[in-house]
Amino acid sequence: MARGCIVIAWAMLAACGGGGGGSSASSGAEPPAVAPTPPIPAGSRQPPATVRSDDNPTGARVDRRADNYFPMAVGDRWTYERTAGAGSSTRTVTVRIVGGSSAGTVGWLETDPVDGEDAVDYRRTAEGLEVVRPFTGGLSSAAAQLVGDPLEYADPFYAVGSVRRVLRQGSYGQDADGDGVHEGFSFELTQTFVGFEDYRLGARTVQAARLRTVYRVVVLYSKPLASGAYPPDYVFTGTDETWWGPGIGLLRSDRRFEDSTRGTIEPAYTLRLVQGTVDGQAIEISDVVTRRVEVQHNALVFDARRGLYYASVPGSAVATGNRMATIDPATGTVTHSLPVGSEPNAMAIAADGASIYVGLDGSGEVVRLALPGFAEMGRVRLPSSSFYGQFTAETLAASPTDADVFAVALARTSVSPKHGGVALVRAMQLQPRQTQEHTGSNLIVFGPDGQAVYGYNNESTEFGLRRIEVLADGLAERQVINFGGGFYQRSLDRVGTRLLVGNRVARTPGLELDGQVSAGTGCRFAEPGRILCLDNAFGSAPRLLVADLASYVLLDTLSLPTSAGVDFGTLVPGPAGTVAIRTGTSHPAYTWATGVLLVSSPRLQ
């Protein structure tokens, strides 16, 4: 960092013309020597007296050398994401440790695709890391020699909160303003050990050492202005706030550069570690943790009150068939209930969270089970037809205002389209008025006030989004719009007055299009203020997309394991930072799945 600061400082000094008489200096090159001509011109001032001081804190030091906060072995390498301008500009910066230019040193080679390469040598001593002649080629030979090899990183650390100061002052050894007199020069390094703090590195937390380092370069011009006053000193300040991890090295660096003539030289930027190798071992950085849970199931819901997932297990599952499975998202542990009925499938949790409605495809019923023990509270048989036979529950939706009310999207067997209308159930009594069969609402969800049910047709090219009024004796369809989407769409979700179908959002009650996420399918609303989508295009590695609820703009992309089996998976958001993806489904028309992939990351929060 010190060398980067000084190269920028000299470039700025050269661009400013040295403060009066012009300069032939350029960044990274020593300016031509101009020998002083005695006597000193009248009015010109001499450089300050030479000072070389290291003011270190007193008291006990914090010895964490065994934790290797500053790894510097040849072959170590790190990759950083460089972000500037409030995230508007991002690129990749790499750092490699290479052989040094002299015995007992190693080289820190930092490569930026825009700024190029910057190399500086370090020497490890009993006091820490000395930066070796950091300004050679960046400033004059005299200035570089004056600065010498300052201690840049103390190891052992000084006490938390302590400040150490390195000062080099004297003649710059060159004439920058054309009066035949060497300019004055000073270099100051001030470093504060802020202390140790938790730093989130992927899915784990490490104890980072935080340092705040300020590099200050001052050039004192010797030639007076026409008024007789001296030009303002040229002052360059570089600030580097760094976090270092044990056995890892530099985790993050917040950098900014300012000078006395232009203020901010370039937008402040941040380097964040994204991958690395130390002592031949890859650094574990991924902040996406996945856990596979093998559980055959027909449907999956999340119980926000208890922080658990429930899965309905088909009768074909050996030893666990026709039961409810409970999945703990924190551990992946699965427990099973006693049998609850024949072929449990669609589910909806009642408004009070005290019970769950479960469709039983084997008997054409819906059973109400108490939570968390799954004791039966009652059941209702669904309609049947002399032609189509017994109807089943394709999807269920629980009223948000009345725990005794739910709606059921009915399905006819062995026919396409299979839609059998939408019915309302109150206190486990089927209400007589229901919507039409054939073309209707395969997916359903209640509105925020419980006075309407919204449905989506995923079986025909009508792809209608519907508003269905809740009446005293059942349901009546009131509005239909073509909302696009596609066959086998499996997601219809609601938060507040927003409806989410696939990756498109409508507003209730009028069903106006409000916006859409630019990519992904099967999107679901998630806390806090997020939309999660699955991007599993054929031939590409699967990804989880995170979008902002307010703007629908994509915020982040999380890579998933290529063997995750999420080709036709559906998302079920869980506790903050976690989402479940149903896996192992072989066709988008099928509702069954062979497992669940639990995905956790702080980037989902």
C-alpha cells in the first residue's frame, strides 16, 4: 500500500508542475537531477533538517504470530473483488507472493487489469514486516534512501487502540520548481491497531485484526511566488483500513487517496477477498452452505412460527409412507409422524398456525392436523363426478384471517386439462358454490383480507390470472386477465398486495402488472424484502437469484452445486437466510420430489 500511495503522490506532483517552475518528473520515474547552485537564491528556503524517527507505543505487545495473520510464503496468492463508487465499478485484483529482489525478502505483486502491476518487497523481522525501499523508482534516490525500510505492519501487534508513528524528513534531493534548490520532503506513516473483531468470511466467522494506516507525503517548495510568499506545501494522504485473518492474510482493504490540490484523487475503493491459497491450502470462503436431505415427498411447506419444514410423504416411501415429515432447516434432521391418511399431498397452514390442512389424494379428502403433533382434528371429502370419479386437491390455500377457512383447487384424474374448479371449505364443511371446471385456477392463494382468492391457470395457453370473490356460500370468479407465464408454472405467491407468478408481479385487487425480475423462474417472496428465483437454464450451472422487493432489481447471484438436481425444482423460503429447493423431480408436471436441498447464506438476508 505504501508504494501505491507514493507513486500516485509523485504522479500528482508532476502533473501540478511542481508548484512553480515546472518539472520533468513522471509517475514511476526519477526526475532529472538539478544540482544546486550556490549561493542559494534570495528568498528561497532550505530543506528542513533530516529526521528519522520511529515512535512506537510502550507497554506489552499482543503476540499472535502463531496465528500467522501476515502469511508471506512464495506461492501464496489471493483474489479480490475491487469495488469503487458505491458499487458502480467492480473488477478483479490479484496478489501473488513471489521471490524478492534481494536475499531475505519476498515480493508482493498486486495486479489490477486497469492500473497494471505494482510490486514491493517485504522483509520479516522480529518486529514485523518491513517494506523494503518502497519508493525506489517512485521518488528521488535521496527521498527513497531517507525513507529506507520502514516497519509497515507490526507483528507482534501493539496494544489495542495504540498508535505508532514513522517519520522521515529532510531534503528531497531534487529541484522540482527550478530555482536550483532542493525541495523539502517528509514521509509519515501513522498506524492504529483498532483491535480484533468478528469478520464474516463466507459461511464462517474469523477473528480479524483491524488496522488503520495513514500515509502522508509532503513536499515543501523552496521557490517563493512573485508576492514573496511560498506556495502551499503539496500534501498527499493515503488511507488504508485493513482487516487481516489468521492463516489467511488480507481479508479486506478500504483505500482512499487525497491531495492538497485536487481533493479526492479517485473514488474510494474496497478490496474484498473472494478466493485464495496459503501454504498450498485453499482458503474456505464460500458463504453459501448447502445441505442435502433425502426425503421422498409430494409437497413442502414452511412453518414460520416453529421454524420447521413439513413434507407430505407418498405411500410408496418404504417405512415412512403416508406420513408427515418434519425437517429442521438448521440441522437437516428429519422426523416422521404416524400415518395421516392415504397419499398426503397439497398442504396449507391455518392462519393461527395451530393446524395444517393436508390433501389426501388416495381418498379424495382434506384432513386437518394439529401442530406440532399431527393429531387429526377432522376431515372433509371433496366433490366427485360420475364421469371423472373422485376429485383431489391440486393446491390448498388457507385464509389469512380465519383459521377455519381454506380454499382448494380441485383436480380431475386421468384427463387434461385436469382442473376441477375451486371450492371453499368452512369449519370442514364444503360450500356449495364453486368456480368452473376445465379452465381455471390450478394455483391459488388468498388475498390479504381474506375476501378474495387469486388463482393462476398453468394448463392452457390462456395463462389467466384470476380474482375470485369469497362469498357466504362459496366462491365466484370476478376477473380474468392473460398474465403470460407458461405451462407447468408451479409458483404463485403473495406478500401484502403483491402477487408473484413466475418472475412477474401483479398488484391486487386490479391485477395490474407491477414489474418483473429480469431472470429466473419459480420466484418466491422472502424476508426481508427479497424475491428469490431459480435460474437453471439447460446447459448452465444452477444459480439462486436474489432480487429487491421494492424495485425488482437483481441484487446477487448464488451458485449452486452442479449436482444439486434442481432442474425442475421449486423454492420454499424458510427462516431468514435459508431457502429449501425441492430436488429430484424428473418433469415439471410432476409434484413429487426425492429430496430437499437446504441453502443458507447471509446474502439471502
